[in-house]
Amino acid sequence: MSDAGRPGCIDTARLARCLNPQSIAVIGGMEAARVIQQCRKLNYAGAIWPVNPKRRTLEGLACHPDIAALPAPPDAAFIAIPAHPSIDAVAALARAGAGGAVCYASGFRETGGEERHRLLVRAAASMPVIGPNCYGFINLLSGVALWPDYHGAARMRGGAGGVAIFSQSGNVSLNLTMQRRHLPLAWLISLGNQAVVGVEDCIAAALQCAQITAIGLHIEGLNDLPRFAHLAEQARCRGVPMVALKAGRSAIGARITLSHTATLAGEDALYDALFQRLGVARVATPEALIEALKLLSVTGPLPGNRIASMSCSGGEATLVADLAAAHLHAPVFPALDERHRRAVQATLGDAVTVDNPLDYHTFIWGDQARMTATFRAMLAGGFDLTLLVLDIPGDDREAMDIWLRAVRAFIDACDHAGAGGALVTLLSENLPEQVGRLLLANNIAPLQGLAQGLAAVVAACDIGRAWAGRAPPPSLAAVAAPGEGFSTVDEHRAKQRLAAAGLPVPQSQVVDSPDAAVAAAARLGYPVAVKALAAHIAHKTEAGAVAVGLRADAEVRGHAARMLSLSGRLLIEEMVEDAVAELLLGVGCDRQFGHYLIIGLGGQWVELFGDRQLLLPPVNRAMIAGALARLKTAALLHGYRGRPAADVDAVVDCALRLSRLVENEPDIIEVEINPLMVKSPSQSGAGGAVAADALMTTRGEHGEHG
């Protein structure tokens, strides 16, 4: 590994040895003692060897004066001493052949300690080191906690599987151990600075553990995107879904990320595109992360988005529909066909209106046999998941018994149908512990909080759709972002390159005088646009460098004379007048992600609405059409309120050609077509789309400074 300390070169087998240790060395004082306490709390059965030259014992165990005095190379070590001595301890453990270590100390890259960071990486050599600036890890399958603080987790018993969570925040990790949401937690790793062991290494290790049922990520960024993409495909092949809670959506959040752990957050929308492409569900809150992992650990990704919901309240049924509809990829609550509706109606009587979501009223409440009949009839619809909305009292045992009749009826119905089910509470706290255990024991997910539970359902649907779609893996070819050595091409040259790639552009002529401008306008035919042709003018409207819709020689002459003071050349261009939509189409580049395609609402509305979709190459027609359909303003392309529909196929063609142009001509770094004027086949008979304006950034000899 280089001095830069880029994670991703760790021996997964050695990391697995560290995460499942038979022997542990704890180096330090108070925090080392706490590690011993937390291991005992989980009934850890392996050897624990304290290292402290100033103490004879630690938590009743004899101390060793240094690492060299240990009886054998430990499988794992927790280093809880200051930063500089920690580096020496890492080096000694690496020389001794230890399995791996947790470096607890801060004062490394997160506070500007670049030299300490490099020394730590060099000291580790090939040994896995988690941290620095981290809490460590908890493995609830083997009962080990290299963890210097309280934790609320309990050891898993009986060979049960569970989820693994990897977080870059120590305190968030600690809080996750204290969850009371019935999450079957198997591993939790606090990653810290990721100087040696990165999140990608932890994912690789988790995929080697047959008992890990799902993987959760709380991250601020990724270090190795190609490897992450490869691991996501491995996870799909092994049936292990992943859910990400990524910080940095807001501008403030991104700044905190950069200062907190020195991780490049990157373009947040690119992470959305990456996760969507790879089938990694993205959630917005820690609660949604927990609920999604819980549902996925029970049902796995959902094969479709046909959802049924049952409750004994019309208010709850309405909330289910409303909260689900708030999601971009909202689940569908399909209406029951007539035969199915009659079967459910027969169990409830004519006083109940049968629909989906179903309000089964209180006529059958407390009657377990009748509730079972209704639930069985509803689940006969072959839904991808059925929800029972039910909040359960926790203190009154007599009252709880009545609610448990509904729970048992739902368990029976799910088992009878062989279908996936989830009980979801309106309020997160209204699910007693014993009920959660009962549901999990019967393969029903106990979801807590209606909003968070529905977010979990959306996540399971998203992963299932992505896994079924099998999109090609993104190329993720890193490209140097524009800066020194890059130049902007003027609009005329940019459009020449676009036209050569098959993208339609307006007819035009370059001139250098008002008289020539008038002559060019006459040849092209009115109306025309006059533009100052200068690479340094990116936003022509604000600079007064464009005039459109000109219909007379005098207008052309006047604007041409004025604009020649801005640049020595002018572009006279035919107008595109019959467009029904204006889109933004472009290719950007990012230091980590490489090139990406951007499609959105264009024209003057770009900054105001920010309605855009990003796609990572390679792209195909279906992916581009899907991105267009996901725009908030997609209805404008399909004849909104009687308007002519736009030629979407022409937009897809242009996007494909632009993507191939950048792929085939590597000197092109960025392109922006705004607006792409889209016509309507119903109006003109021909349809099509035209690149009315274009910016292009290149490297090398093709670039020119305006």
C-alpha cells in the first residue's frame, strides 16, 4: 500500500481472523479495561491479554509489559494509547503476525495529521487496522466487543443470522447498538478515518460470512468506487441486500463531512445514481436504515411493488396511502379484482367497503377466527408484501392478549399463503419486545413507525427492481476534473463536434462584421439568432451576448454591431421555433466517478427548479428513457393538459450519441447542451430534437481560450 493509505488492499481472510478472534490483546489503561468488560458482557470465550507496563493487572488479568511479551500473536488487538505510541504498537503487532488491530486514538488525518496518517499506514504493512479515530467493532455472532464504551447490543444465539452495519461515526455506531427496534444485529464496525481498512474491505468480509443477511452503511463517501461496484454485484449474486445512509445531501452536511473525516463527499447526486444502478437502497434517516435492514433480513428484496395493507381504521388506511405516495418510487396498492373482493367481503359483511388499503373495521376485532379468515382472504391476492398496521399496548397484559389475537391471525394468514408479511406500527414505540420476538420467530418483519416502515418497503422494492433489471455495471473511469490544462471550446466548434457525432444542430454561419451578419441572416432565412462567439462567455443571456427571434436586417445589424465589442466573431443561427419542450442534456466529469450523463429540464428553468437525473455510463435506451420518466416535469413531455407531446425517442437518440461521443473522443471532458429543443411528431410530422446552444470543455490541442 502506498503512503497515501488508500484502503482496499487488505487480505479479507486476515480481516476475518481479526473480526472473529480467538485471542485479543488490549493495550492501554481505562479504555482497555472497558474492552475487557464489554467482552465479558457478551460472554466472550477466547483469551484476553492486557498490555500495560505500568500496571500488574487489568480487570483481574495479568498485564504484559509489551507486545513482544505476549504468549502468541493475537488475532485482534485494541490499541487505546495516544497517537504516536499507537503507531509503534501497530508496527510491533504487524511484525509479530497479529491478525489485525483497532486504533482508537484521534489526532490523525481528521485533525490535519497527515504525517501521522502516513506513518500509521506504513507501520500496518499488510495487517488490517480499523480506524484510527474510531470505536472499534462488535461481533454478536462470536461474542466479541473491541469497544471502549457502553453498548446496548446482545449476543445472538442458536446460529441465527443478522445484519452487519458499518459506520464512519463512532457515536452513531454507539447509538445504533442501543436501538430497541428488534433489529437482528450481527456485526457493527466503527470505521473512523479508514486509513487502512475501508468500508469496501468490511463489505468483502461480510460477504464471506454466511450468517450476514443484509448490510447497512452509514458513510460520508466511498474510497474505491470500482471495487464497491464489484462488491455490490457480489452481494446481489449472494442474495445479500445493501442499504446506505449517506451523509452530505445538504451543502452544510457536505462541508462538515470534509472537515470531519477528510473524506471527499463527492457529488451527492452521483451517489444517488451509483446506488440506483447497483441496487443499493438509499435511505434518509437512521430509523429508516434500521427498518429497511430489518425487513430485508426477513423477506429479502421484494420481487415487485404490489403491496396490500390492512388495518381496522380508515385513518390508518389513508395514512398508509398518503405516506407511500410521498416516495419517488411509490409502492402500488392494486385494487382487488371482483372475485377477490367478493371473497374478502364474505368475511366482513356488507357494512364494510372492501378496498386496498383495507379498513376491516372493528366488527371482527378480538375474534381471532374471523380475523384469520379476513387476513387469509386478503393475502390470497398474491401481493409482493402485505402489511398489518397495528399498535400494541405494552403494559396491560389483558389488553395485550386481545391485540395478540390479531397478531396470531396475521401469522397464520402469512403462513397459509406462503407470502411475505410485515406488521407495522403507526408509532415506533408501540411494539412490545415479546411481540417483536414472536413476529421475527415467524418470519414476519416487525416494522416500527409508519413513515419509517414504508421507507423500508420502498427500499426493498427498489433493490428487487434493480436486481431484476441487471443493468450493466458502471464504468467509473476516473477523469481529471476541469482545471489547469483544460479549455472551453466556442459554441461553433462545439456544435461541429456534436454534428459529426450525429446530434442535430441549427444551420449557422460565423461572421465578423454587421454587413456579413445581415447577409448570413438572409441566406439562413428569418427568424435568426445572433450570438457573440467567445469561449469565455458561458452564460450569454446574462452577458448580453445573444439576441433571438430577430426578423429584420436592421435588428440583426444593430445587435451584431453591439456584440462585436464582446468578441471579434459572431454566430448567426437559424431559430428553432416549433419546439414543445426545452431540456438540458450534458456530460460532466467527477474526480471519483468519471464521466456522467445529465438529463433535465432546460432553458431558463435550470437553476430555478434543478430538475435533473444523472446516469453513469455505459447507458442504454431503457436507462435514458427511465431517467426522463423520473423527472419531476416528465408530464410536460407527454402532452400535459392538452399540450403536444414531445419526441422522447429523439431525446433518447441524442443522449446516446452524446454519451458515445465522449466515450470515443477522450479529449472531451464536459459538454452542456442547453437548451435541447424538442419537437413534437404530432405537430411537424417529423419530430426530432435540436441542440440550440452548447458548451464544451476539452483537454489538449482541441481546447481554445476565448
